[in-house]
Amino acid sequence: MKAAFARAARDVALVAWCMQFVALDAISPRLRSGGAGETMLFWGGSAALAYFLQSVCRTRVVRALVALLMATAWVVQAAALRYYNAPLDRQLVESAMAAWSDVRPVLLAIALPLTAGSLLLGALGYAVLSYGRRPLPAPAALTAAALGLAPLFVGARIATPELRLLDAVRGLHRTEVTRVTAAVQLPLLPSRAPRLPSVLFILGESVRASDYCADPRPHCPVAPRVNARLPERIALPALRSIASYTAISVGAVLSGRTQLGSLQELTTAPTVFDFVHGCAPARSVRGWRTTRRSSPPSSTAPISGPAPTPGSRWKI
């Protein structure tokens, strides 16, 4: 009886170890469009990776390192989910590195509770690995590792929290060099399409894309009218500005460059509207016009192009 109870307790501890990031992912905002089947595949990979990690913990040192790393990843992702309603990923880390002077005081303020939580959870994980570890033969271990790491090559931004954090480590080292350039005159960008479509670019301010349903969905409780009005819209899930001020944010999003430099350089940099203008030469498309509109209406600013004729379509 005691042996059966001990075996059941070890099984429960092992299941809890393997499902720790699955549980965290279950309460995270959904970023996957493949439905329940895709989510189950990601969850299965997470459990397989955790099962592989417990199988290689043959010594106390390895058990301690694995338990501490997994605990730290869980605490960091739980804190990010608690405060930002989104797990930490590479894009967020790169944004934080770009605004390090603002992020550093916040990290110092939460360093102590994060460290304490990681040590406490790490001790619990060490106990689980010492009590419920099950070894795996080499082929099974390699298969579990491959299944666990596969989501990194499918889509790291929609993977489970531990893989998102693993991918985010690459964002700590920035290799891009920001170059400030003067005004750029774009050449003609001809299009082979017989008829240019009308493009409406919607920039949402102070809204979360996952909650505001940037991609079309059958039901969107937060923004049902927008969801119903534009059923064929194209979401831009990787588009994000690192700025906290609207003026800087809009400039960064529309021009695709950081807002560092003189006012002359920033205001003369080409924007998405200039590219649209370059794709619509007046000789091939009559009655076109490029404009941008925002709230309040007084900020409407036509960019270029002839005045629209009756019945013409606006190129936004």
C-alpha cells in the first residue's frame, strides 16, 4: 500500500514538473490562430522538453542547475504576465534594451522578489527532480528534446513561455547599428497590378492587439464593431513601437526608423505614405490621392497627388 502511494506521489510530482509551463501558457493571451489542435501541439512539446530535462538530471549539481533555470524562467514569465498581460519574448527584450535607462530602475525594484521566488520555486523543483525523476533511453530522450525545441523553428512568438524566453535571450545582444540619414527621394516604384487597391492603415493607440482582435476572429468582445466592419483585414502582429509618447510612436511606426536626430531629418524621412505615392504614378492611375487622417480631424494632412475626381478611390 505504501509503495503504491509513493509511486502515485512520484507520478503526480513528475506530471506537475512537466506541465508547469503548460499551466502558465493556459492563462496567457492567445496569439495562435490554429485553434485547439495547434495549442495542443505546443503544449505537448513543452511537456516533452520538461520530461527530457528531468531525465538528464543524474547528479545533484545538474538537478540544482536545471531546477533553478526552470524556476527562474517560470517566475520571470509569471511576473511579465502579471504586470503586462503578455509573456516576455524577443521583441519585448529588444524594446527593453532600446529603452534601458527607463527599464533598469524597474528591474532593480523587482529584483529581490524575483530572486526570492526563483530560489523558492527552484528548491521545490529540486525536490521533485530528486523524488520523481525517471531516466529515459537515449533515443527517447533525443525524440523528446526534438519535440520540445521544434516550436522555436515554427514560431517562437507563439511558443510556450519557456521557449519564448529562450528565444528572447538573443535580443540581449543587439547587432543592428542605427544610422541617421538625410531626406531620401524615393524613385518610381512601378506596380504590375492593373488596378491599385485602396489601403486603409489603422494604428491603434493604447490597445493590446491580442485583446483588440487585430486579426479577424468570429467573436471579439472588446471591439465587436471593428471586428465586424473589417472582416478581411490584415493584422501586423510584429509591428510595435518602443516609444511611450504618441508623437514618437507614430513617427517610428510610419517611417520605420528611430526618432533620433534633428527635426529636419525626422520630418523629411520617407513614410509609408511616400511609398504608396511611389507605387501610384499619375500617368497610370487617374484620380488617386494619398492622405493620412487622424483624430482630431484638423490633423488631416494630404501628402501628394492630384485632387480626386468624382467617383475616384482614395489611397490611404
